[in-house]
Amino acid sequence: MKQKGFTLFELLVSISIIGILVALVSLSYSSAQRKARDSRRIEDMKSIQSAAEQYYSLASFVYPASTSAPADWTYGTDVILDIFPTDPKGVGWTAYSCSGFPASYCCCAAMENSDNGNATDSSCTFAGSGNFYCVRSQQ
């Protein structure tokens, strides 16, 4: 009489293959998440730069006073930036750092992938690639 079923060795091999596949998918997924968060940081920096330049043109050639409140990004009845962007990974990991307002500005975001940035530090020292993505005043 022949018994039906799997042997212990066949089960162990199957479980091992499934485990390896899950590990590979998990690594790929976390890498994609880091890239997506870095893309969001770049877009946030560009929107800050765009809003600051728009404010500059409306407010007789001065930038907003600070980045502390959304009200600072309203000029007259024009709402230029209603909510200042925050880091997609959450408060406590890293905050967007801005300095120099209202004469000029430099805003930087720390990147998770070091090859996604355009600066080596948060002081707007631009250098091909680095751990930070920074924007500065255009005027």
C-alpha cells in the first residue's frame, strides 16, 4: 500500500524557497519605499522654492519671514503655501531645515539614499550628489 503525502525533506525545501522569496520581495519593497520618500522630499523642496519665489515677487522683493506658520506664506489675500511640507517619514526622523529668511533662503532635506541628493550638507554646499537635497533663493 502506497501512502500519499509529502516527505519532511520536501516540506523543508518548499518552506526554504518560500522564505528566500519573501526576503527578496521585502528588500525590494523597502528600497522602493526609500526611493519614493526621497522623490517626495525633492518635490517638497521644489514646491517650497516655487512658493518662496512667488512670495518674493508679490511682496516687493522680500522672502517670507519664516517657516514656522502657514500664515507667513500668505500675502494679502493670496495664499501661496497653505501648509508647509513635512518629511514623509514623520516627525522625529528629520525635519526640513531652512535658513536665511527673509533676505534669502536655503532649504534642505536629508535623503535616505545618498546618491539622490545634490549637496553634501545642509548649508547649501552643492556638489553633484550627496546626502541632502537643497534649494536656495533664485534672486
